[in-house]
Amino acid sequence: MATVHEMDHPLIQHKLSLMRDKTTGVKEFREATAEIAMLMCYEATRDLPLKEIGIETPVAPAKVKVISGKKIALVPILRAGLGMVEGMLELIPAAKVGHIGLYRDPETLQPIEYYCKLPGDIDERDVLLLDPMLATGGSAVAAIDGLKRRGVKHIKLMNLIAAPEGIETVQKAHPDVDIFVAAIDEKLNDHGYIIPGLGDAGDRIFGTK
């Protein structure tokens, strides 16, 4: 079963509280999204392999450690996932970025992929799949399905807030995908919104409400 990593770092929790507040403006909300993503990236990349190389410091030769050729792709689920990309690129600027767009069929309520643009070597990369909210889990499962169809073998899902129902859905469908989340909230309401949550992340990031 996939591991759920709930991040209780004080900086993450403080910034998440700002995002939950309905009086927080678009600029501050967008900045907090990027900052939390950056802090979460630190933990999500903890298992990157290292190799030892020799360099010259100003004082003497030294054996130091650098990341060992691990190739990473950031894949936001459109559109809210875009808000997490900038912060993560601050830490891993060499990562390539792909995009997956999904919409919900009004009759079946199932997520339908309408857009997918990924790096050509995506099957050789570890993918960090980004979406601020993990509510029902339907979109995350559909995005992971799409990545696996395209040959991706190592995927981590990164969310700011998750509902227990969404976590359970992802774990059942993809038990090999670890989930990194800043907070696990109480439940979903009748409309599929996370309670207490923070509202519609996409609208609040892009100011479209």
C-alpha cells in the first residue's frame, strides 16, 4: 500500500492557514501555494540518489556528494496544479514540466482527459504529479492512469489538502503511488468539496471567481 506523508512542519501549517482564510487575496494565496509546494518538494525529493565526486575547494581537494543523474518531471493537473510548479522549480530547476488537463463528464461524472503534453522522455523520468486538492480522487487516478499508459514507472502525488475519501480512492487504484500532503481534512461535503478545505483552489489562484 502506498505511503501517505502528512507534512506537519510549522512553516507549512502557517502558510496553509493563510490559504484557508477566505479573506486572503489572490496575490497572497498564489504566493503561499508556491511556497508550500517548495517546502513539500524538499521532503518529496529526500530519497534522490547521490554519488560522490572530487572537487577543489579554495583550501583543499574534497570528496562531495551530488545528485546522481536522476531525471525528474513535474506534471501539474490543469489548471490549479500550475500554482505549485513555480515553487518546485526553485528547488529543482532542471526538471522538465508536462501538463495534464481533465474535465468531468456531466452525465457519468467520470474525469475525461482533454489535454496531455509530456516531455518526450517521460518514461525515463520520476514524475511528481501536482494538484492542490485531493477531493474524490477521481482526477488523480485518471492522471496516474494516463502517466502509466505512457510508460511512467515512478510517480509521487503531491497535494496541499486531501480528503480521506480521495486518499482511499488513490490507494485502491494505485497502491504503488506515494502521496505527499500538507493536511488531511475531515471529509467531503455533498458537492464533493473538502471540509473545511479552502474553496476552489483554481479560482483562488487565478482570481476567476
